[in-house]
Amino acid sequence: SEPIRRFATQGRHLGGVRQLLGPDVCLTHQQFITKLPDGEHEASDIPLHQDNGYGRLEPATDVTVWVALVDTDATNGGLVVEEGSHHRGLLEHGQAGVNPLLREARAVGPLVELTLAAGEAVAFSGLTLHGSGPNRSGAPRPALFVRYCEPATRMMSEGGKPVLEDAHSWMVCGQA
């Protein structure tokens, strides 16, 4: 989608991403996530995980920008993060109890609920433990996340492949 590509490669948030990563920034991927309302037999929980627990990048200096597309809070399954978890390194992830297709890791510290208005975003490390609870609101809760890294980053979950050799990655700021 051209509007999403424009946001991911030219959005105002890239100034903050450059402050975190430096002048050279590569987009690794983006994804829409729509959390449907929980039903009698459906659970929309996203277990606590690190983005590097799914697609491990080295160096682990990547940044995820998570954008609320509607107001989000605990009622509709807003984001929660474990305070300081990025200092713990890559955690062991196992199969999630709520959904065997998902992975999860264990929190040891306090969780912080992030209440965001539509259009607001939060940036966090690929080592930040995060997830979201059930959507009890009765309405879908869409969000968008975009993951960025340095151009020399390697995709360790894909045999150490350089990120810029991936068809879904491209430079957005600076030089490769």
C-alpha cells in the first residue's frame, strides 16, 4: 500500500528512530494487527514476547514503532511492556499457551499498561518484553507496527542473512 509505504519510509516518526539508531536506518518489516473482540471460545491475547524472540536480529539494536489506529487501553487489549526488560537480553521463548502459533517469554518485573490515543505511537527495542491482553470492548482494535534496524544488521533466524538482502527490507535514511 502506497500510504503505508510512505508512512514507513517518510513518516515524522523517523526523526525519533534516527535518534535511537543513528543516521542510517533500514526498514525490516511492517505489519497490521487487528485484535478482534474476544468471544465465548476465542481469545485475542498476544502473549508477552520480544520481537527478537520471533525474528532475531544482530546486533539487537532494532526499534519497533507501534502505532495505535484507535484509542487503546486495557479494555480493548492495549499494549503492555515489562519495565526494563530490554536490559535482560534475549529471553527464552516457548510455545504460547493461548495459541500454539505464538511464542511467549516470562516476565519478572512490573508490567506497564500503555494507553494511547488513535495516532499516537510508542517506540521500543526488539528486546523489550511486550504483549496485550484480551479485547473486551466489542469492537476491533487495529494497530500498525514498523520495525527498523541498522543496515549492517543480520537476520540470525535466517542463517545470518544481511537484512538488506531480504526482499521486504530497504533503506529509509542514510547510506547502506
